[in-house]
Amino acid sequence: MESILRPLQRGEQHLTPVLIDSLLQGNAALEAVIGTLRDPAVPVPNINPILDQLGSSKINQVLEPNAPLSPPGAETSQVNPETKFFSVLTPPLPYPPGLPPEIIAALNESDWQQIQASCKSGHRLSIALFVPSAEKIAQGFSVNYIRERLTSVAHILKALPVMKDETFCFAFILVYDLPFNHNDFLPLDWYDLPGPSREENAVALSNLPAAGENAPATIAATTSQIAANAPASFVRVEIGRLDELMRLIGDLVVSRSRLAEVLPHLSGAPSPVLKSLSDISSNIERQLRDLREGVMRVRLVPLAEVFQRMPLAVRDAARHSGKEIRLLMEGTETEIDKILVERLLDPLLHLVRNAIAHGIGTTQERIAVGKPPEGTITLRGRPEGDHVVISIEDDGRGVDFEKIADQARSLGWLSEDHALNAEEILEIICRSGFSTKAEADLGAGRGVGMDVVLRSVNALGGRLDWQTTPGIGTTFFLRLPLTMVIIDAFIISAGGEQFAVPRNAVNTVIEIDPDQIVQVEKGELVAYYQSSLPLLRLADLFNLRESSIDQTLGSGRNILYGLVNGQETGQTALIVDKVMGLREVVVRPISDPLVAHPGIAGATELGDGRVILILDLPDLIRFAKQRQKKLKSLGK
């Protein structure tokens, strides 16, 4: 692959679809081979087919120097056919005598420019050669250990594998200012690179390619890059250690909650002592929140980590469907928890593929309606308080509500006279088994995809919304919390039991007068601003006993509380007996499939040691509505 890429890098050949496909497959094969090092139980894949493909007649034709691939008037270098895959690049600048020819052959023009620029800047340069062996590894001298030791004393300009005397080894080109004892690195062979004289520098640097002549980087960019990547600027930490640190913070949060529970019972203590303890508890709470936010900032990574995987997925789906697709990405610098980034890949892939399969029409369809032949998909990320909003927008057909309704009626999910709003349409297309495509292909038609997206977003503690306009396009919104470990939650009670509800799932908390509740065929409603608000009783959903209500209004009537969830016309209120307060809770996931249930996001521990369930409010409301429809269809 490197032998194929070399003439491309020098501008001597052109990329073609055949060549790109072969390189992508070769990269996948490399990843599979590297994966066997992480898991020895996985068998090493057979790479012979991709090697044959990389050396096939199609690739040879692409790389044939006499082929008319270069632009008119451009010079094409003549390469010996026997060495066209393994040509040695002669350095364009003077290089130190005695440097191993194996290393010279492995360096490209950009490398030599950086070496010469570093010499001119007064930096010291050396090449350290490490030959791995079983004995050295047994003594702890692995290539990773050597790399870490070298990074502690110098900046690694480049690390590359080379063959020396038919032995595989690693070469590290080092840039540093302060000299150090090379004997501290015993298993290495050293080659110091003496900087050229002032006159040689003037001649050599005058021969560097000018801007626009395939110059990979200027001297200023090279030296600034070395300064920016100084070894003391970064510390690499395994995510598992951060997880353990967050777990300890969670334990501290629980302990502080226990302290807050105990303080009101110290009624016999002197008032100054109680005030002092209360102040200490408040300070600990504030410090814990600062500590939590500090650790969270360490765990945050840019959305680019997941966004950068989308171009290949778009390319494959576009080629398979025969459509022209352009992908735009904005807000890639927006940060989110590392764990969330890893679990975002599948939902984003499904939404992007759905946009190509269902949203964006063919080139002929787009031209017929006055749109450019090339469809556009835009991925955006933006912070919003303690959440991150990711949008997937296409400029396609939009969603035909009537077509969705007809398909739902044919499946028996909808009565003939029922009109659907946007939220109900989203609920239908997110059901397992629903698809508007008659034949399955790479991107759609299997009845899976959107249900996976909804489950994944709910499991992450987020919310899925959308906007669609026929003929204009569709946008899906994923609203996700920055973290799932420690959250702010309302502690509520219903039917004699306590529960926790994440604050981000509640639009508002309202007081409900039982006398104002209206019974209708579909359930219960209450007046809410200029409209009506559907109600669901938490005690009924869990078959809990009705508890006595001791809250009263000014007139002495009992009151209930409603936790409002949903968007605009699709809002629903969950009735509870009491809202006991807002506090930080540590989320303990329930992973056992025999225990997991729709509407349950996990469990948490209260300050007094009791364990309560954390409710997934959107999922719980969705489950309740589906159960109501099922009972109604059965005549119950």
C-alpha cells in the first residue's frame, strides 16, 4: 500500500475509484491483523486476496507511468517496471554521512524538509534504532516502552519501521535541545545528525519547494508544530482509570447525601454546631460538583472522533444506491463524554444511511424538481448547557405523512380515521418491523434501523426529535447529556414508593387539582394553557396502591404533581404524589436482561442507604401509550 501511495504523494499519478477501493480494503485488512494482537484468540486473517488485488492488472494499469493519467503538459517520472513498487527516494537535500541507507530510503521529501528546518533552528537531531527481540521484551524493553522513554527527553519527529541487515527494526527521528546520556537507553543504536553549516543551510533551504510546489509544510509550520507538541504538554491516561475515578466521585456523592440526611436529626446539638455542620455539608457539595465537572472535562473528546467515520459510510451507501451525495460536517470540535462517543456510532450510521436511502432522491428526481443533482447531508454538533445536540440534516424529499399512515394501517397499527401528528409519525417509524421500502438493500428495507436509533438514544439518557418538510428535507436531532455517570434528578414518590427522574427529561413540574381532571375515552386530561394535557398515573403503571395525599391547596383540596415531558403538541404529564426535591444521583445501570424493563434507566442509592429505580420518562410514557392501545384493541 505504501508503494502504491508513494507516487500518489509525489503527484506522479491520480487516484481512481478502483485504487481507492483497494486501499480501503487493505486498510481494513491491516486493522484486522492488528486486532489479533489485542485478542490472541482471534485467528489471523488471510491477507493474500488483498495482496493479489493490490498487485492486480487493474492496479498496475493505474500505476503504469506511460498511462495517460497526468494532466496535459505535466512531467511523468520514468520508473523502472521492476522497482515501481519499491522505488528509493533520493533526498533532495544534503544528509549526514554514515546514515543507514535503509533509513534514507524510508524518508520522504517532507521528512527531509523537517530535518533541515530543525537543524536551521538550532535543534539537536538523532536517530535511535531499536531492534526488537525476545530477550529484550523479556527484560521489559518493548517498542512502546522505548517510545515512552524517548518521548520523555525529546520530540519524536517521525517513527518508522525499517529493514536493516534483513532484520526488522524501528527507527525514531528525535528533535531535542538539551543533551542527554544515550547510555540510558542501552538497547538502541544511535546516529547523531550534525547540523549543516550556515552556508550549507542557505544553499539547502533555497532549494526547498516554494509554496504551491508540493511543499508539505513551511519551516515556520514545522518548528511551531514541534513547539506545540512538546512532550510535557500532554499526559495519556487510560479511560478505565477515569472510569474508576468517576466511580469514586459517585461514592463521595452518596456519602454526602447520607450526611445531609443525618443533619436534620441532630436536633439536640447546639445551634452553632448545627450551623457549622450545615456549612461544611454545603461546602462539600459545592466542591464535589467542581470535582465532578473537572473529571468530566478530562473525559470529554471532540465529536470528530465519531464524525470522521461517516465519510466512508456515505461513500459506500452513495455508490451502492447510485446517488450523488455530499457530506458536510460542522461543530466537530464540540466535546462529549468518551463513552457516549463510542456508543453514538451505530445511531449516526443508521440515520445517515436512512437519509440516503429514504430522504435523498436520485439525480433525475432531484433535477426534475429543480434541485441540484448532488444531495447534501449535514452533520452538526453544538453544546447546549449540560447537553450536546447532534443534528443529521438532508435536503431530500421530506417525509410523506400519508404514506407512513397508509403503511401503518396496512400493518394494523392504525385505525382508518386516525390522523397523525409529527410525534406519532416518529413513534411509528421507530417501531421494529416498519419500513416503507418494498425491497431490502444496504441502507433500508429490513424494518430495523430507526428502532435501534431510538433504543440507543434512550439508553444514553438522550432524546430523539425531528423536523421534516415535504420537498425540502428532514432533520433528526439527538439531544444527549454530557455524562451518564452522575446526574441531577427529581426524587418523587407514588403509591408509597420513591423513584428518581432525570432533570433533563422533565420540561416542567405542575400542580394538578384532582377536581380539574377530565375523564375521556382515551384516558385523563387536564387543562394546560390554551390546550389540554394527557395524563398518566405512575402508580397505575407499576400497579402500586393509591397512597393518601397530604398536600393541600389553599381551599383545602388535595393536589397532585405532574412531570411534563415531550415536545409542543405531544406533551404528556406523569402524575405522582409528591416531588421531594432535586439532588445529584449516581446512575447504576441495570444490564441483566431478566431485570431490565422499558421505562427503567437504572438504579441509585439514596442518602439513607435505600436503593430506588431511575425512570426513563420518555420510554415509560411511550410504553404506557402502547399498552393503552393494546388493551383498547383487546376491548379491555
